[in-house]
Amino acid sequence: MAEEKTLRRVAKNSLWVMTTRGIEVIASLLAVAMIARHLGVEDFGIYSFLMAMVWVVSPYLILGLPRILAREISRDQGNANELIGGGIKLIALMSMPVIIGILIYYKLFHADITHVYALILSIIGMVSIAITRVLNSSFVALERMKYETYMTFFSSLSFLLLTSISVYLNLSLLYFFVAFVLSNLVGLMGTIHISMKRFSIRPKIDFSLTGTKCLFRESAPIAISQFLFQMYAYMGVFVLKYFFDNYSVGLFQAPSRIIIRTQVVPMSIMMALFPLLSRLAISDLFRNEIQKIVLTVIKYLLMFSLPFSIICFALSDVIITVIFGQGFLESSIIFRFLILGINVSFIIVIFESLTISLNKQRTLITINTIALMAALILNVVLVPGLNYIGAGIAAPLSDTALICTYLFFLKDTVKATQILTAIAKPFLAAMLMGCFVYIFLYIFSTEHSIVVLLISIVLYFALLYVMKTLSLNEFLHLKTMLRDKN
């Protein structure tokens, strides 16, 4: 009974977190579509390059604090005010060298002053995001994710509205960064209000560095590993910028923006499971339970992501044209490479959260260093000859190298053979679905693509049912978990 109650609570929180991320995905995709259409490929490449620089330095502002604080508060709620106060103080301290670094970049490379303003605005927006996430860590620890959903809605709506106004008034590139800052400040103000009124959170901010040093030591490995991961994730952008131009960056980043948004699905699930995994990780007696949870998440996540990637692959031209416009049609080939790779990238997200819940933050540094080297080598080899197509090929290959690295370091918790066994039937069904789609859409060149895809989906889930991978009992169990009986 207690286990069933825990499952229902996890499922309910997962639903809230997925709703939060769903709001972010819809709002950001609409905003990015408007920005891309307004700026065109060349200027969108500049916008993407500047945002890539910001996201690369973002780990030194966020510092992995949300997950560290969520883990610690879930174990001892009495220290919430001290922990959150220490987190905010650490963010403020770390923002100073980042801004100084931007000014040095301006002086050394004689960067366009408008781009420097855009970077400073983005850092202010990122600081707002960092503090908001620190405050949200109490929601996660207390498993009350619905409040994050409320604030995300208002923040995302603000960003969408401000972006629409910028496009309507035909404003320049800089104003899209202003929209980014203002919308994140809206989210921060709302989160402060809820934290204080609903949870009596009063962050304790003093001039003592003792607690801040402890937090820094704990979160620094995550910050370093996330910096390495962001470098890894945006390696294609930087290599394209070095060898080619903003146009190539724009073509590569347009489909990448869509793929990045799909990561919210595994992130939402793992965020909801993170407090539970952190508590189980305290004792080695619960390692089998952790393994069971991870394998179940991977199985059911890929059960739905595999057919999704096949459908998106078949509709790649339509998706790119509808979202970004005819000018970005060349990006559809990149989208095909990236969408097939999301199944691997989903597992990467799961493994990252698992590693942190197991208190193996320092292991992440080694893992992401190896992945960064693999991404650098692949991009340097492929990009000069293939341009943005080379970057599109390097991305899923790099993800494959990263997941192999994770499997090596997590072999005591989860093994490759166990994962292959868990996903074997969904993978086989997806292969047959892919063959069906290929035969009718590419060999027979039928014009009824939507009909073919709908039939292929029915075929896929029918195969899962026949292979006893997905049964009616599992749906009924899921319904029981989601029903709130409290």
C-alpha cells in the first residue's frame, strides 16, 4: 500500500513537471520560430551563436545547485532557509567573473558592442533563472511541483508576448535578449512570492562564507561537468563558426532547437524521481530498487520516443518549413540525423540524474571530458568537408560515445545487457514500423503520408501488445498511479 502511494505521488509529480516543461517547449518553440522567421538564416546564426556562449557559461551560474539543494532539503527540510540562502549568495558571487569575462572578450576580440550588450542581458536573465531554480528546489524536495508549473506559465507567456511585440514592431536582434531578461524576471518575482507565502521560505543570506564554501565544494563538480557538457552540446556551433559562417550556424541550430526541447520529457521524469532516487542511494541495500526504476523508465520512455522519432523523420521537411519557414528547408537533413539520435540522448539524461543521485558528481567530470574530446574530434574531422551536415552527423555519434562512457562508469548500478534486454522488443517493433514507412513512403512514393503514418503507429503498438511488452494491465496500473486518492 505504501509502495502504491509512493508510485502515485511520483506519477502525479511527473505529470506536473512534464506540464511545466511542456509549457516551456511550446512557448520557446513559438518564440524561436518567430525569431528565426524575423531574422533570417544569417542573423539567426548570430543569435544562436550568442545564446550558445551564454549556455556554455551558464553552469558557473547555476552550478548544479537545484539538484544538490533538492537532494539535501529532501533529506533534512529544517535547513532549507540556510541552504537556499547559501545558493543565492553563491550565484551572486559567481556572476561577477562571468560579466568580467564578457568585457575581456569585448576588448580582446573587438566584438560588436551590440553583441556584448546582448551577452550581458543574457547573463542577467540567466542569473534570474539560476535563483528561480534554487527556490524551486524546495518545491522539488517537498514534491510540490505544481507551483513551478504556475510560474513557468507566466514566465513563458511573458517571453512569448514580448517576442511577438518585438517582431510586430520590427525591432532589432538586441530586443529579443531584452525579452529574455524581462520574462525571466517575471518568473523570479512570482517564485519568490510563492516561496515566502506558501512555504515560509526565508533565505538566510549573511556574510559568512562557511556554508557557501561547503555548497561550492559540493556543487563545483556538477558545475564543471555541466560546463564540459555544454561545450560538448554546442561543439558543432563553435566548429562551424570557426570553419564557416553564421549562415551555417543558423542552418545547424534551427533543428537543434527543436531537438533540445524534446529533452524536457526525460528531464521531467527524472526530476520527479530525483528525491526518491536520492533517498534510496543513501544505502547500498536499495541499489536493486534503483536499478529497477532506471530500467523501467528507459523501457517506457523509448517505447514512445522510438515511434515519435520515426514519424518526425518522415515529416522532417514539413516540420522545418512550418516552424522556421522555407528559408530553412536545407536544415531538414540535419533534423533527420538529430531526431533519430534523441533515443540515445534521452538515456543520457537519465544517466546524468542517476549519477548525481548516487553522489558521483566527480565521475561526471571524467565522463563529460571524454565526451567533449569525442565531440571535438568528430566535428573537426567531419565539418570542414561536409559543413553543417558534418555537424549533424557528429552529434548522434558523439551521443553514442557518451552513453558508452556512462555505461562503463555505472556498470555497478546498471549494465548494458540489462538495457538491451529492456528495450529489445520496442526496438524490434520500431524497426518493423520504420520498414513499413520506408516501403510505402519512399519506394512506392504514396501521397497519403498521414494515412501511412497512422497505420504504422497502430502496427507498432499492436506488435508491442503481441510481444507482451505493453498490456492492458499496465495501462490500468498507470491509471491507478495517476489517480489522486489523497
